[in-house]
Amino acid sequence: MLLLATLAVVACGEMPAPDKQGRAQSLPPFAGSAGQLAWEGVLACADCEGIETRLVLDREGIDPILGSGNAQPRYELLETFLANDGGERYREQGQWQREGRLLRLQADAGGERVFAIEPDGRLSLRDGNGGEPAGAARLLAPVTAPGP
């Protein structure tokens, strides 16, 4: 069974690249029947000091072997635009889908965001085609437990 799972990962092209010491790195455990995955960080902002961002993926209904399921899994994205006079907070919810190394977030209110899953488990913000946009501070780091 383990051999089949390993072959499936290799066949799908999802085997992460080794780190600088040649050790294999692991992707976040997207497959699972329940639970949540979370990332956070401060993203770049053109007209504020940064965007404090927290993304939580709900894995409910995901097949533990295939990483997919019948129910569309949900996400919640919390953003606080940081400024000297305080910050504006926004909450977005919707459905998420993994396509290889890309994570697509489809908001209930419309619009789509795309992140790439990096070999070290971080998420990097991408454009709609999965390309890397210009600029800095576009990474979210995984966190162990969902917060408020």
C-alpha cells in the first residue's frame, strides 16, 4: 500500500525537491479525512505597511489517499491591512482546490486567488496562471494550530 502511494505521488509530479543537504522535504498533509491546515504571514502592500494574512483550509470531505473528495473543501482568509491609524480587517470565505503544486481559492463573493505550495510547506502568492508576480513578501508560513 505504501509503495502504491509513493508511486502515485511520483507519477503526479508532486515529489518535493530535496533541501540543500540532499534530504527529501515533505509537502503539507493535504490528504486527510478532517481537520484544518493554516498559514500566516505579512504580505506586501502598495499603499499600507503590509497585509497581515491568515489562511485556514478545512479538509472535511477529502479522500485520505487521493487528496480529493465529493464535497468541495472550504477556506477562510483573514486579512488586516496594517496602517499607522490602525488596520482594516477583511474576511473572505470560499472553496479551495489543489491542482498539483497550485492551490486555488475561489471566493464565495467571486474572484480567485492562487498560491504555489513550496517544498518547505510555505505558500507563495501567484497570479491567475500560477506565475510568480513581481515584488517581495509574498510568502505565508505554515502554522501548527488554527487560531482565532
